[in-house]
Amino acid sequence: MKKFTRILSLLLTACLLASCAPQAPSSSSGSPNSSKPSGAQSGEPAGKEEKVMTIGTQYSIATLNPLKATADGDRYVLCNIYESLVEYDSAGKFVPGFAQSWETEDDHTWVFHLKDNSYWQTGNDLFKDEKVPVTANDVKQIFEMTMDEANESAQRVAVSSNLESIEVVDDTTIKFITKTPDAYFLSTLANVYLFPPKAIETGFDLTKFPVGSGPYKFVKYATDDEVVLEKNADFAIEPGLDEVVFKIIPDKSVLAISLQNNEIDLATTVMPNDLASVLAKEDLTVVANASGWYRYMGFNFDNELFQDPDIRRAVCMAIDVDSAIAATFRNDANVDIAVRAYGPIPLEFVGADEEAWKKVTPAYDPEGAKALIESKGYTLNANGIYEKDGQELTFTLKSANYDPNMKFGIIVSTELKKIGINCVSQPTEWATLLSDLKAGNKEAFIMGGGSTLTGMNSLFHSVKSKGGSHALNYVNLELDVKLDQAFATMDETARAALLSEASCIAMEDCAELPLFFEYAQWGMNKRVQDFEQTPALYFSLTNSQRNITVK
């Protein structure tokens, strides 16, 4: 029996935020320098200035339902209201959440030792003022409810596909048994927010008023404007902030201006043309994301045009990716924001193999692309566009309607038209784009994603990618087998080799065109403390790795 143990220090983690509407204690004006009179809600001594941090985010809220949330903007909020069994940081390292430690009895059996000082949040219509502990039995119910199709959980398939059974050992110990070995089972658990089963049983609407056990409580959500959270005084350690405001600012240039005007403390993205002006201010700095976020051009394999591997290869060969990166990310501050991607796994993650990718990913060769297209029976018409049987070689390329994806869409369209492919760039509002991609309403698209430990599944696995925003509807059974083997292999060296092989299959088949790894620049007021430890908002502001506060 193979056994390995992993025990990490106790501390926190956190969870989710919530949605539209009702009641709410009063909130600050949203200015980083504003303060409320005293600890009326926190119980702190009168006269003490409250610590308020305002985060500017370009992402709107899709839902604050912990069962259904998957979008970035939702996760930023919810991971502070809710706990998860474990969390992972921006470099893919797993850290304690509600589980303070864990071990495996064998390759199928995971045992988690839970905190004994975690309570469902009070001051709401679900628990009122009753301080109710979170137990192992609650966790079992949460995962059973997550797997119940009636609850329409976004994590249902991921959890149920390989979970055999759950056993409550005692109030603070729980055991999960998987059907097959699962190297990234912790990743699956990290994506499940621990919501109170009582909410489902009583019909309490967590979408309108989220209630969890995390470091911050929901106060209010003003649609497409802001979400306000307040400190949870019952959390295992005292959160570093009294109030957190997520200010929704879709325009990234306005986001940068808001940072410079001290209207926000943290900006989720600073665009290249705004870097110099941000860094010119003594009280501001920028912090790069810890790992590169993967960006790519994807094809819809349900489209007959892209079922031809030669056409996909020709499209890839026609695009000067290096020049496009230089044009998109050039900035006066000389900050390196992106590096060329030759394959789909962030370079900091297990399985990244840049040298192997370079051997199979098509190189820039516009003349070779034209020869390949002509070998398929296409000829140039009077408009300079390739045509066959009266049909022009044309397709629409969707991208988010903000930089840098939109810029890349325009550059790609221009490059392809130069060689005779009528590619129409179609910048699309983010929520609409996500909806279109999931519904299959796409021909080709520029997208970012797959930058997680199990990202290869969401990008390429013919079954596990279905219905997601990255789904190519690509089927390659050899690649599926490699991925299944990789994620069932507990030995990291062997897993890295399998992931490298799988990614090379996809690149050689031109399943998509890798573009770049983006090291997003977070804009930050220097009064923010501890964010640089793990620069991301996918996990809570207060956990075992950090406790963000402001001076």
C-alpha cells in the first residue's frame, strides 16, 4: 500500500461572495481613505479607524450562488465568504482551508482533519445570531448536494465522475474514497465552496444573500456597481480588514485612473499603456501574477472547415505571433508582460515542455501557408480571397472586447487577410462571449484559460471539456488516454512526462494556436500589505498564506 502524508499548518482559507440585493449594514463610500466611525459591527473600541480596502475589478458578477459560480468575478468575492476544504495558490501549491491537514491511506483514500473552530456566519436570516459549528457531517452533505443533479452545481460532474464514497469518521475527520487514483483530487475539492446544507433544505436563497463560514460576511451587492463585505468576527483568525469593497469597473483604462486617483487600492489589471503613469506615482506599484496565464486561438471542430488539419495548420502558419506580442504589450515602462507560448501549460506548472513544443508547433511561414491552402484546391478570387467551389475561405474570430485579446483578434484577422483568408474579427462583450462559447456559437475564438493544474482537461479532453467555455469539440482518443493516465499518476515525474506527451499531440495536430503566457500586472497602492505573498484573488484575502490588510 502506497502512502504519503501531507500535513500543513493550521490557518485559514476562505470563500465566496454573494449576489444581488437586500438588507445590508451601511458601507463605506468606497474610497480607500474613507473610514466608518467605530466598530459598530465589529465590536472594536469606539474611535478606532476601520480598515477598508477597495478592489477594482473589470469582471461583472455572473452569479453569487456558490453552487453555480465559475467566473472570475464571482470567485473573487465568493472565496472570501465561503471556505473550501483546501485552497491552492497562484503557483498551484495546495494550502489548508477548512481542512487543516490531510493524508492518503492509499491511492484511492484521502483523509482530511478539519478545523474545530469554524462556524456558519451569523447576523443573517438563515442562522440569525446562533453560532453553529461546521462539522464533517456538513461537509458530507455539501458534497452529496453538489453531486445531486437537481441542484445544478457547476462542479457536479467534476466531483461525481470519480468519487466513490464519503465517510464521516468523527466531527472533525472525513474520508473520501475515489474510484480510481486521482493526482489532482485536491484541485476538485478546492473548487467546491462549503455552503450551509440548511440553506438548501429550507429554500434559503444564497444567490441573493450568501452565507458561509469564511473570513468575510456578505453585506450587499449593487448590480454592476459593487459588492461589499465585512469582517467575520467569528473566523478562526482575525481578518486583516474590517470591510472589503469590490468595485466593478469594466473599462480597464478607467480602472487605472481610479487607482491613480486613490479611489481603489487594488486594480486587477493594469494595461501596457497605463503602466508608466501608474508607476510614476510614488504611492503605487505593480505586482506580476505568479504564473503565466495561457492565451490561445481556438477552433470549433464542429465547423467543417476546421475538421481539415491542413487548414488549421495553414491558419497557424500565417500568423506572426512574436510580432503580435510585441505590438500588443509594448509599454513605456519596459515591463515584461507576456512571453510567447509554444504550448498550452503555464511554464511554472508540471508538464510544461517548451523545447518539445517548439518541435511540433507550426512556425510562422505565410508562403508555406498559402501553398498548403492551394494544395487543398483553393484559388485566389478577384477580391484576393481563397475560394473553392464558389465558397470563400472565411470565418469569424470572436474575442473579448478588451485588450489584449481584442488587439490580438484584430492582428490575427489582418495577418490572415494578407494571405487570402477572410477572417472577420468580432470583439464581443465578456458575458456574451462566455455564453456563446459554452453554447457552441463560435467558429474560431481568442480566449484565455486552462491555466490551472487540470487545465489540459478543460482545453482538450473530449469528455471533460464538454460544455465549458474552452471546449473545442476536439476528439483525439490517444490524447484522452494520455490525460487520463497523467491525472491518475501519483508520481509527479511520470505525470509530467504524460502531460508533455499529451500537449505535444494537441500542438502537432494544431488543435489550437498557442499565443502567449500573460503575466498580468496588478496595480496596487503601497498601503496594501501582504498581497505580494500570493498575488491573486482566486483564494481568500485571509488564509494560511496571507492576511491582507491596509496601513
